[in-house]
Amino acid sequence: MARHRANYALLPVLEHLGPDSGSLDVPWATFVGDRSSRLTFSVPTADPTDAYLELQAYDVDTYGHEIHVNGTALSGFDVPPGDGWQLWLDAVTDADLHAGENEVRVHRDTASEDAFAVGNVVVHWREPVE
């Protein structure tokens, strides 16, 4: 039976997504518009499994925002509404992690006037122990 261990990447974001820089009072966050910066991390195995991510979001008002992993949107509600700080967990099922550099981006739903901030993203996976 193959043995596995848990691994993860912590991605500090501290970004404000919104229609304009005055749409949310978060002086600690950098305004970036409709998409977060490209958040990159390295996976040291060719066989990552059971991946999921956690996202800290502040003051989300509407559904429709998405999290993309390696260019593919995750399924379901990626960033649900909630007052103040929320921690959301989403399985990485429709997108795959791979060995080497991977990318996460948060996309704001531009059909809404919603503005929110992202604190941190943590990506988790299991990898075989050799």
C-alpha cells in the first residue's frame, strides 16, 4: 500500500477586487480590479492527489466570483457571500495540480458591483512518500 503525506502552499494575497479603488475601505489591501494577481506555487511531486484550497475573503456580497487553478475555474460557488471575514474551502476537482509551478487566480463577477478583499489562499494536496 502506498504511503502519502500532506503538503501545502500558503499564498498571501492582501488584495481588493472591485469595480473601483473606492468600492471598499480596506487600506491594507492593494486594489487590483477584477482579477487577483497570479498566485504561483510549486508542487514537488508528479502525483498530487486530493487537492483542495482555502480562501480568506472579506465582505463578499454576491455569488458569481470564481477561483481559477491553472486557468480552469473550480466548480460550484467558489466565493459565497458573507459579512466580514469568511474562510471558504473548495475541492480542486475540475482543475488539476501538476509537478512544478501552478497558479491560482480569483476572478470577480463583473456583472455585479460587488467589492471584496482576499487575505490568504492555502492550497493543500497529498503526495506519495518514497
